[in-house]
Amino acid sequence: MECISVFDMLKIGVGPSSSHTLGPWRAAERWIKELKEAHKFNDVEKISVDLYGSLSLTGKGHATDYAIMLGLSGANPETIPTETIASVIFEIKNTKTLRFNGEKEVTFHPETDIIFNRKFLPFHSNGMQFSATINGRKIKSTFYSIGGGFVVKEERTNHKRNVQIKCSFPYPIEKGTELLKFCNDLNKSISEVVLENEKSIRPIETIDFELQRIWNTMLECIYIGCHTEGNLPGGLNVRRRAYDTYQTLKSDLPYNSPQEWLETIRKTEVKFRQILKWVSCFALSVNEVNASLGRVVTAPTNGSAGVIPSVLMYYMVIENHEADFNHIKQFLLVAGEIGSIFKKGATISAAMGGCQAEIGVSSAMAAAALCELMGGTPEQVLVAAEIAMEHHLGLTCDPIGGLVQIPCIERNAMGAIKAINAAEMALDTDPKNVKVPLDKVVATMWETAKDMNTKYKETSEGGLAVGVNMSDC
């Protein structure tokens, strides 16, 4: 059984896509590691990269070529100053030279050394092949970005080995029924069971530090999005809306940091009709930052990064002004576990399952986490996740221009609202009366993903992507 940590489901990285940006970035890092372990890195004379399937069809809009160059240059997506990305790419394009892993210069022509192949490789929709020329001979290595920043090799044995953490959780969980059994046997909440698993592989101090770092990144992302105006990059001329919405909602209380800003929002009198606006504002802000190559938390993907932080902000701003780090920790632990159940039983890759695999999963994660914070039993928490996903089944991924903007940004706001609604409904539900369990919805989602036409799986070959003329935007 795969041991998927909360920190596998919630990763810090650079937008706009976990599968098309963060995944290829990490794949480039892994390829460099392979070369070093084989003692071939110093002998590399030339490098090139072939992109296949969805990575090729929507790679330009998802900045896959940028991610490849940054990964090959040795930059870290968690720490690179995002304002330097444009200059790094410009330097590579202008000099036709790439500083390989920051150690040695190699000739690199992005226009010809990153090849966009329309065909699909058989193992996964997001395939890429790295090639190095050594002593006049090419050696190749193929990777697949399977969603959420996860990267695997083609072989099935390697697929399992590379995705899982080298660990054995005391309470291994693959399905919702197994999670509930542990909760009942141990008389613990879902977050408490998940925490016990996390403690088996890292100290509690590290867990708290990393969860705080994740939350700080989420909050900073919301803050930046609410305070940045103008149009998003990419050519669609999409105007940032979080800034405009925030201007209609903000108070006049002073603040000097994201943390102080949060406290001013908590002190702002929120009328009933403004609640939806605040939630939408939070969600839009995150994905506008994501669309502009900003730093976000993959939750479980970059395209759906706004749902979880906006629902957590809803809890802290609307439901509980006294909420502290312990509540944040509880929320993120539950969300991560629910996400891992979907990843094990279905997919979190839009290239494999459409947007139900991204917004649908993130909405289910947020609904479950909110339900526990609001006093839901473990059974009700799973009901919340089931309700949220049930009403995202069949959602396609058809981004206009291959950009993570239309309809992706708005979908985060809709997914957040659905998550809150699902949590409220679950709290009023007797689980004994539920007809469709979470595990059935997970299985149905996977069957739906397999039945979905390929053109609706992040290829920009169907739906809105072909129904809307780029020039009209």
C-alpha cells in the first residue's frame, strides 16, 4: 500500500500547474540526480527534452518549457524568488546557453531543444523524455508527471516505489472504510489518526513547522492576490478580479503583513450577503497568483490551489475568530488524507481524469476538513467529502489557450462554495441514511475518468478551448 503523506498532497511550488509546471521541474531535477549517480553528469555535452501528450498540447500555456529550463538550471521551485524567473528565462533564450544544475554551461536553444510532440506515450498523458549527448552518443530517460507534482518512471514497479514514502504507517489507509475503522477502534478523530501516521516518519516539531510553512505560503498567496491589480500574463488579457472584489469589502484598519491583514479581516463586520464574496475573493486571489507564475501550495494541484486556503480562511474569518494554529493543523491533516484516498483510488491529474480530478478532489478535501473543524464525526467528514465530489463528477478540463485561467480560476471559487455547502449538509446528515459512501464515489470518479473523451482532459482540443475564439478574449 502507498504511504502518501500530507506533505505529498500539499506541496509548495510555482504556478501555473502542478502536472505541467511543477512535475516537469521535478523531473528535470531527478534526471540530473540520475546522471550524477551514474557519474555521467560532468561528461554531458548537449541536452534536449521531448514533451508528449497533454504536456505538449497545453505546455506553452502552462509554462512547461519555462519549468524545464528552470529545473535544468538547478533552481528550487520552493525557494526561487519568483520575480527572477523572467530574467533567468530571458538569459537562457538570449545567450543560447544553460548553466546545467548551476554547475556547467551547455549550449541550449529552447526553440529546438524543447520539442513539443503531439503524440501520446502509452503509460500516461503527461510524458517527457530527457536526452543527453555524451561522447557523441545520446542517452535518454523518460518520466511522467501524474498530477499534483508527483513524478514517476514508466515501469510499474518504479511507479509504486517512487510515489510512496519509504515508510510503513502504523495505520495504513487506502479507502474511507479503513480510515473509519481506525477512528472507531482508536476512538480518535480523522486528524488524530493522520497525525499518528505522520509522527511515525518525522518528529512532531517538523510536522508543525512544515504545516505552518504551508499555511504561511497560502496566506501570503491570498494577500498578494488581493493586493495586485492589472491583467494576467498569457495573451487572454484576463483582468485580475480579486483586487477589485477586495476593494469593495475591505475595512480601513491598518496592517503591515499578511498576518496583520488576516486580523483586520476578522475585525471587519461581514454581512450575510458578503460571505460568498469573501470566499470567492480568497479563491480567485490564489489562482490569479498561480496563473502569473507565483508561489502557491499545490492542494492537491496548482490548478485547484485556491479551494483549500479559501475554505480555511472562511472558517477563520466567518466561523471562528479564535481559530489558531491547532485548527489550521487539524484542517490540513484531514484535507491531506482525503486527497490521498482519491489519489490511490482514482487520480488527481486533469490529463487523466478531467477537472473532476482537480477541483472536484480539492473541494472534497476542503469539505471534509471544514466538517471536522465544525464538530463533524468521522462518518460525517466522509459524507462531506462524498457530497462535494458527487457534484463535480464528469467535470471536464478544457482550458482556453492552454492557460490555467479560463475557466480554471472561477472554478476554484465555485469549488470552495460547494465545499462549504457540502460540509454544512453533512453536519445535518445522519450517516446511517447515506446511500452513496465515499469509496463508491471515488470508484465512480475513476470510471468516469476512463470513459471521458481525451479531448476533455487538459488538451485544449474540446469544449471551451475550441468554442471560444482567442481573438475574442
